[in-house]
Amino acid sequence: MSISADLRGGITRTIESMQTIGLDVGSSRLSLYGLFSAIIVAVLLYLAVKLTMRAIKWLLRRNTQIDATQRLLTEKLIAIALFVFALLFGIDLLGIDLTALAVFSGAAGLAIGFGLQKTVGNLIAGIILLMDRSIKPGDVIVVGDGSSMGGSAALNGIPNVGRVAKIGVRAVSVVTRDGKKHLIPNELLMTQPVENWSYSSREVRVRMRVPVAYESDLRLAQQLIVDTAKANPRILADPEPVVWITAFGERAVEHELRYWISDPEAGLGNIQGDVFLGIWDKFQDAGIVIPYPRQDVRLVGAPDEAP
């Protein structure tokens, strides 16, 4: 009993000593004990919220009746509610008188409001994106002109696309084909034009320009182009690939090959390169010429050379 009594007495003396160390602010007193208590309460509440969120995420992931977007939205809304509840509960537990800090909290709230304007906007934009389900994890998108994703949206005629890896509180994580992860603010997705290649269907049509010389057999060239596209395993058989004459150019008959793929996240440049190389090989075997730019200069009525 003496050990427990000495322990309680030591704790009591420590608390009294910590309460004596502090300063008075108006009618309120800020002591070392109050600061220590606030830190302990904040840490305990933070751990409680984290453990509660981990349990809620585990329960939501076991529910197969909701998809990934609805689960993510539910997690974010519950997290916001838990943090607000923990803040209010901590203030009440510590007995903080907010009326004494009314002027300070008003000025601080105004400063924080201006400073966190973008953050709050991104938070609300993220919730709206999850509610309308216009963008989901796994979607293949192009944002604006592609500059926010590390390049132009039409670099060499190939859109700079990216796969949505995660929709966060502040930004959306997009992984492009070059392996770089870009954090695009949620607010940007609300104000910039966004192409979602996976919104209604994952199938994407690809167009390729193929010039053929005038002296070549056009029907044979078209058949070889279509056969090359059908032989590629990534190109869908339904709808089947087609090729059309689009123009009679100055040096060539312009053709356009059109085909569909269902995995745009696997890349567009690689499949176009494979198809072009296959067309080149078939054209070489069949003797079909792909014209290249050149200029012919003819001298008409040139004067005779001087003796």
C-alpha cells in the first residue's frame, strides 16, 4: 500500500508542479500541464480514429454489393465525420473555452480560409468526382491538353493517356505510359476538359494514315493493310479493321486504317509501330511502293553553253 500511495503522491506533486509552470493570457491560464494533456488527448484521439477507419475499411472491402468508387466515397465521408467528431470531443474533454478565443479564432479562421481555399476546393471536387462516378480508379483518361500529365495530348499524333491509380483527398494519382506518376489536383479535373476512355466502354478506335503510290495496286494494298491489322492479337475482330481512301494527294493515294482495341492502357504507340512494321513487310513482298517527298526540277528552254 505504501508503494501505491507514494506513486499517487508523486503523480500529484508532478501535476501540481506542471500546473504552476505557465503564463496567464487574459482571464485564462496556459500551463505546461494543459499543454501536455492536450498532446496526450490529441494522440489518443488520432490513434482511435485511425483504428476505427482501419476497421471500417476492412468491413467495406468485405462488402461485395458496392463497387470501388462507392467504397472510396464512403470511406472519405466517414473519415471526415470522424475527424470532426474527434476535434469537438477533444475540445470538450480538455474543457477549452472557445468564447475566450473568439477574436483569435475568427482572425485565424479567416487566414486559414484564404490559405486553404484550394485545399477545400480540391476536397469538395474529389467528393463530387466520387459521387457522380465520372472518374474511377482504373480509368484511362486524358486531362486537358495533356500538359498536366507530362506532355501534349497529341504528341506525334498519339494522345498522352494515363491510368487513374488513386483518387485522394487533394489530388488524383495518374500513371502514364512512361512510368511516371502525376498528381493532378481534383479541382483541375472539374475545370479542365477530361477524356475518359473507359467511361462507357474500354474499347478505343485507333486511326493510322497509310500512303500508297499511284502506280501500285490499290486493292491489293488495302487487302494487305487489313490482313496486317487482323493478324495483331490486340486488335479486336469485332468491329473488324477497315481501310478507306481519304484523299488523292500530290504524291500518293491517302488511306486511313481504322481498328479497335480494348486495352488502351497497354499503349498506343507500340501497337501502331507493330502494325506499320507489318504493313512495310507485306508491301515489300508485294512490290507496293510507299512514296516519299521529293521534288523534280525541269529546265525548259535552257540557253546553249557558251563556246
